Amino acid sequence: MFGLYMLAIYLGIAIIVAGFVALLVVIMLAVGLVTHPIRTIALVFHKLAALAAGLALLLALVVWFWTDHAKPDFVPCFWGSIGVIVASVIIRAFAEWVLERPTRAERRAMSRAAAPTFDSRL
């Protein structure tokens, strides 16, 4: 009986922590959308593409090893999973490019640092 109480306490703590993390993610997205909207959207697509590719890979493996290849639903399910993986790689690469690209303020600072300064005393 004591084990069930401890399990309930542990599950309650896990649920509270998961809710707190979800709240922090929502706050991070709200602040990010206000300060850097394009980068925040790119970050969301970056994470979702990785999640979709991982789930599609698992589905492709399940379909390949646990499904009869003669069934009519094998081909669309397997190649659809491969298509999702390829699309996710393309979306993730584009999102990575957006995330790694310097911001407008960083580009201005680089151009100011690279601009030659002339000394009028010469």
C-alpha cells in the first residue's frame, strides 16, 4: 500500500514539473515572438521537423519489419514515411540557415566594425 502512495506522489511531482516546463515553453515562445518573430518561428519548425523525422523513421522501420510487403498499404505507408523524412531534412536545413544567419543588428555592427576610419591629422 505504501508503494502506491509513493507512486502517486512521484506521478504528481512529474505532472507538476511537466506543467511548469510547458508554462516556461509558452512564456519563451511569447517573448520570442515579440522580440524575434522569424527566428522563433524557425526554431519551432526546426524542432517540429526533427520530431516528425524521428516519428517517421520509427514508422518506416515498423512498416518495413512488421508488415507483409505484399499488402497494398505497405508501399504508400513506407514511401510516405521516407517522404516525410526527406521533407523534414529540407525544412530543418532551411530553419538552421535562418537561425544561423546574423540578425540585422549584428550585420550593422559588423559593417561598422569593418568600415575604415580616417585620421584627419594625416
